[in-house]
Amino acid sequence: MRFLKNNVWTLTALLFLFCVVMVDQASAASVFGTAKDKLQQLFKNAKTVLFVIGGFGLIALAFQAIFGKVKWPWFAALAFGLAVVAAAGAIVDYAVNTADTGGTVSGDLGDSLGGISGQ
């Protein structure tokens, strides 16, 4: 505590100098643009993981449904859920960019169904 009391002005000057040096990069970067890019990348990566796990689950439910261990609606629900997740990116792109692009899809998030995005 004594160190802080004795060096408060030195630490304040160093903090001010650090802020002045870093302000150029901080002001140039768009916070919301960076957040948008990171969230899009997170959505794509999460969708990939979900498809891998969902694919194994779909195969397991198919075998169990064939042999009568689970009901067929469970298999259909998982297949429909994976289709909704595959189209979610195109739906979000369409909903977000209708005013900016005249109703066309920008393709930032994309879809996994192929061709459903309207491009």
C-alpha cells in the first residue's frame, strides 16, 4: 500500500501514456463489428459441433427405431431439429438484412442445406 501512495503520480502518468499509445488502434476498431464477426464465427463453429453430435445421434436413433427400442417420432424430431439449425443462418441473414440489401441475403451466416438462402 505504501508503494502505491508513493508512486501514484508515476503510475498515473504511465497509465495515461499507455492509453495515448493504444488509442489509435482502439478507435480504429469497431466494437460492434468485431463482436458481430466473433458471434458469426461462434455460430458457425457451434453449428459444426452440433451437426457432428446430431449426426451420431441420428444414426443411433435410426438403429434403435428400426429395432423398436425408441419411437419413430424421436428420430423425426431430431432430423427436423437438425434441418432447422441448418437453415437458421439463412433465416437470420434474411431477417437482419432486408432493409439494407433490398431483401436479398448477404450470406454472412449462411446455411447448410445448400441453395435455400436464395443465392
